[in-house]
Amino acid sequence: MAIPLKYNLRNLVARKASTGMTAFVIGLVVAVFLCVLALVQGVTRTLSVTASTRNVIAMRVGSQAEMQSVITRDQADQMRSMPGPERTAAGAALVSPELITLINVPREDGKTYSNVQVRGMSPVGFEARPTVKIVDGRMFNPGTNEAIVSKNLSKRFANLNVGETLKTGSFRWVVVGLFDAQGSAYESEIWTDVRDLQQQYKRDMYSSVFVRLPDSEAANRYIETIKGDQRLKLEGKTERKYYDEQMITGAPIKALAFLVGIFTAIGASFGAMNTMYAQVSSRTREIGTLRAIGFSRRSILVSFVIEALMLCLAGGLLGIFFAFLVFNLFLTRPTGTMNFRTFSEVLFNFRMTPPLIAGGLAFAVAMGVVGGFFPAFRAARLKITTALREV
Amino acid sequence: MKYFHLVWKNVFRKKLRTGLTASSIVIVLTLIVILTSLLEAMQADPSGGRGANRLVVQHATGLGNFLPLSQLQRIQQIPGVVAVTPELWFGGVYKDDKPENWIGQLSTNPDVYFDKIFDDAKIDPAVNAEWKATRNGFVAGESIAKKHGWKKGDHIVLKGTYIPLNADLVYIGPYSAGDESNIFFHNEYLNQSDWVLANKVTGLYYLKVDNGEDVPRVAAAIDKMFENSDAPTKTLTEKQFQLQFMEMMGNVKLLINGISLIILFAVTLIVANTVAMSARERVTEIAVMRTLGFGRGHILGFILSEAVLMSLLGGFLGVLLAKYLFIPALVAGAGKTSISIWLVNFKVSLSTLALAFAVSVGVGILAGFLPAIQSSRLRIVDGLRKVV
């Protein structure tokens, strides 16, 4: 017969200080775990969300990132004449030769600087990316040195609000609009007209060509066509594949998250185990009595494991609460990390999702099982006679 | 000190409990040592703080924009400049695209590089001389050379990314410095290639100023000189230059520090819980000790020392584990991930050891404080009357 749950619950309540402290510790650990996972989730989402298998990015063979690639005007013209791309209502093919550069811009505090990617695109470049929407102001006009900026970026850096002028070196751009790219990697970029950018940089070349196709099969055929063209010497990738490869950027953060998660979990399990051992040793007589009135070893074992589980579950819930507090108070702004391939900053938001929350609870439960099993095992093995004799 | 034995015995009275508590300290301290060392590795200063006289000139718009080589002579002529070299970030692919094969690749001028600019790096004069004489030769940081097992005379091929050129280089020998994740080869190797921009551009200029006071003047003079040219410059001290990369990881730093603080707080609570449990069980004993003539101060000292001793033991083991087991294991195991490039400079420094010691003592004192005060305030009669 099983020992009623009420027995465990009352025991936990009776030792308020010790229970509270252990649950609190587990709460902290779960909160840390959730924060690092939310970070990983944020990075992963930034690089995977909205990257479509319908879009193709063409670069010079061997380039790992758009910034490293060089495409000549001739190559771009050749690509414009290739069949396949989707067309606008006006009949223009959605093929956008683009130039990517880095600029050094001051942060909002004005004291420190960071590197941000600037993307010069053809007028159809914006239409080729239907997931990107202007949320404030308007689109830039070619030939006027105007730019649009991701809304997230404008929060993190100085002089990037609508109407402000971005100055760097001898270049000037007037910000005329803010865009939202649904959390994708484009939210770490400044967009302007490719000819304006080429003129400012005195460069007569492009970095990559962005092409939108009717569906992913057409995209694959298009990639094959590029590969097959001996004169072109370019390499095409779907947008999805390109950003999957950039995912490497998130790897250090992921490794860090797992390191921290594993270590803190083991540490906290020891803490929980300690509390449960103390519970068992201070209740030796009680356990003897339970055995004497007929509860089996197994019910004792189960009962103590359940008690540990309750303790850790309380801690887990507390941890989720802490994590929510941290998210809503401190982590409301986007965070950045460096993309090693381009030396530019990638912005992302911490993301707490229901599976993550479930993961946090499962993490707490796992600590409960690990922390509760050995003390419970000891309790179950007590001999009735010695247990009852204990003072 | 004469009571050390008593404190020692009390710490090990309940072996299991002490073991578990110390284990959580071990784990936490291990983690903190790893995280701190990781941060240090990421922030590795190539000169170990001695680079105050060195400046980096980059394009005002930011990295990734070339500077014309014609600027070299004009920079050289500025009074106070000891030596200057153009440097170019080659960014080629070694072997394959896997992150473990990532290497920092810079072209420079060997005639002045180790002799006059990066002069606090250690390099065998014979190696330096041979490197100068070998146009396709390269020198590598000792750690990165060891990582790839390069022997003198080995050929490596770096497949160019933004520079359409495959560099075929010969390993000459190692140098040692704070940052050993880079290799250096001749500017001339690039200049004599068929790259369209060869002999025309550089990525940045790296220079040394004869004394620290002249640094701001020289930096301002360079930027002023090119202000209205096609390629305006931004001159930074070596430290500021490094910082712009760290800046991009600024949040990671904040995160690591935040995590460290929270888990320290958690482990303090775990230790406090243990010390409190053990003090509670010994109420009668403490009352007896008081009757025998030990003062309140003694009791306070005993309990506090127990907590500190326990956390020091845990901390000591944690540092040992981190230094001799986990960090070597991480370096070996993570060699295949993209964090491997930070791990080149991944070492436990003296300041990290000092930090670990301070943290252990701190956790002990914070955790032992409340239980110790409580025990010392206990009235003898109450203590003797209490049945545990």
C-alpha cells in the first residue's frame, strides 16, 4: 500500500526553512538553465526563421559569407538574363545584385563602437523578401543616399532613428524608415540602394546576387543551372542553406549553455540530496514506525522519491517564475553576438517557448529523481528494530 | 589555530553530508574557473598589456574596407613613429570549412614586425632571420602550431575567400605571446601574386610609437592627414582595436558574469543549509562547551571556521579539477567545434586562482555567518534543556 501524498506534503511544510532554501536553490538553477536555453533558442531562430528554400543566394565559388564574395558587373548581368526567377507585376525579374559592407557605428551610449552589415540592394531586392515589412517611415529612394534600418538595430545603436543621419568616415546616410524582418538575420542590417553604396565606396562590383523563385524545386533547378554554367564561375545556395551554415555563429553560445546547464544541475542535485538525507536521518524513528505498521520497503522508497520530486517541482515552478521576471525586467532588449565569418554583429532576442518551459520543469524533476533516490534507498533499507531504537 | 583539530573533526563528523556539500562547491568552483578562464581567453591581449605604444590604423568606415598602400610612406614620416607595417587579414580556409581548422592569418612585413613593432613576442632570432629570408614562409603562435602539429618545412595551403588566391606557405617556426591563435606571412607574397589589388591596398597599418606620451598626438595626426582623402582612417590603440571585437561579445561577458553570480548565490545557500543543520543538531553540545568555559566568540569562530574550511576544501578540489581535468578535456573535446579558436588561449591564470580562493572564503563566511551567530547567541540553559 502506498503512503499518502499528504504525509510528504506535510513533512515538507513542517521543515519550512530547509525546504524553502532547497526549493529556492533549485529555482535559481532552473532559472539559469532557462535563460541560457532561451538564448540558444534566440540565436537559432534568428538564423533559421523566414530563411526560405525559394530564395537563392549566388556567390563566388568558395565564399563562406556574402561579405567575402566578389561578383563583377558582367556576372550580375549574366544572371539577370537567366530564365526562372519570379517577376513583379510590372514584369521585372526578382534578381537583386547586392553589395555587402561593414561599417563601424557608435552604440546608443555613444562610447563604444561595433561593426554592422550594410546591404546595398537593387529596388527589387525589397520585393524579393516579402517577409520584411516597413513599420515606420518609408522605403529608401535610389540615388538619394537614403537608408532603412531594422527596428531592433535602431534601438541598439545611435543615430539610427527615422530622420537621423548616420555618419561614418566620409559617408552619410539619412534614415528614412524602420523595418521588421520577423526576427531574422536581416534585423542586424542596414539597407540602402546598391548604386548609392557602390558610389560611396568607389567600387564597381557586387558581393552576391539574391534571386526569388516561384518554388523550392525551381530554386534547386536554378542552383544547378548556375553550377552548370562554366563562364559564370558562381555558386548558388538556397537562403535556408546559407543561414544554416551561418549557424556556426551560435555554436559557442550553445556550448556555453550546455556546460553551464550540466554543471549547475549536478551541483544543485547534490544540494537536494543533502536536504533529503537530512530529512531521512531526522525521521529515522518515524520510518521505523511506518515499517512497523505495515508499509513495505518499496512504498517507503517511492514515498521519499516523491517527496524529493515535490521539492524539486516546487523549485522548478519558482525557477520559471524567476526566469519570467528576468525576461520581462532585464532582457527585453535585443542582444548581440559576433558572427565570426563576417566580423559583424548579429542581433537576437531571448526567446522563452512552451517547450522550453516544459524542459525547465523536466530538468527540475530530473534533479529530484537523482537527488531523492539515494536518500530514499537508505530510508527503505533501514531495519525496523534499529530504526525504532534510534533517539 | 590550536582549535584546528576540533574544527577539522567537526567538519568530517557527518561524512556524507560534508561530502555532498563540498561536492556542490567543487562543481560550482570548477564551473567558475572554467568560465573565468574562457572570458580571459576571449579577451586575450596579444601583448599582455604592454601594447600601449602600438596603434592600429583602419578605414574610418570600419574593417572590411581596404586602405591604399600609398598611405604607408606618409605615416612613416610622422615624427614619433618607430616603425609601421601594412597588414592584411587573409581569411583563407585551411584544409576545410570546419571550425576546428580556423586560423587567424595576417600578412605583414617581416623586416620590422618582430624586431620593431610586436617586440614583446618571443621568437628565436634564428627563426626570425630565416622567416625574413623565405618569401613564402610563415611563423605561427606556439599553441596553434602545436594544435596542428606543424613541423619546420611543412607546407600548408590556405584557400582564399575574399582574396581570390590560394596561399601555399612553408612553416618556419613558432613565436610565443599572449595571443597565439595567429600565423604571419609576407606582404610580398600577396604583392607578387596576380590578385588585381596586389601592391595597391592593405587592410590596416600596424605601428609603434617611440613613447606612450606621443600616442594620442600620432593617432590624431594620422587621422587628420587622411581626413579628406578617398580613404579616411580611424586610428585606434591596440587595446581599443581588440575591444571592438570584444564589444560584439559584450553580452556574452555579461551573461557569464551574471550566471557566475547566481550560481555562487545558490551554492552559498546550499552551504548555509548544511551548516545550519549541523549547528542545530549540536545545540546540546554547544551548551556543554559553553558550560566548560568556551566563550560566545569561540563558538562563533568554530562554526564560521567549519563553513570556511568546508568551502575552501571544495574550492581547492574544484580548481584542481578545472585546471587538470576539465580544461584539458574541453580543449581536446571542443577542438572540433567553433569555440576551438578561443581555446587556443585557454589557460588558468594566477588571477583566476586568486579569484577562486577569494570566492571560496567568501562563500564560507557568508554561509556560516547566520548559523554561527545563532549558535553563539544560544543561552546555556535553553541548550541543555533542548532534546534533539
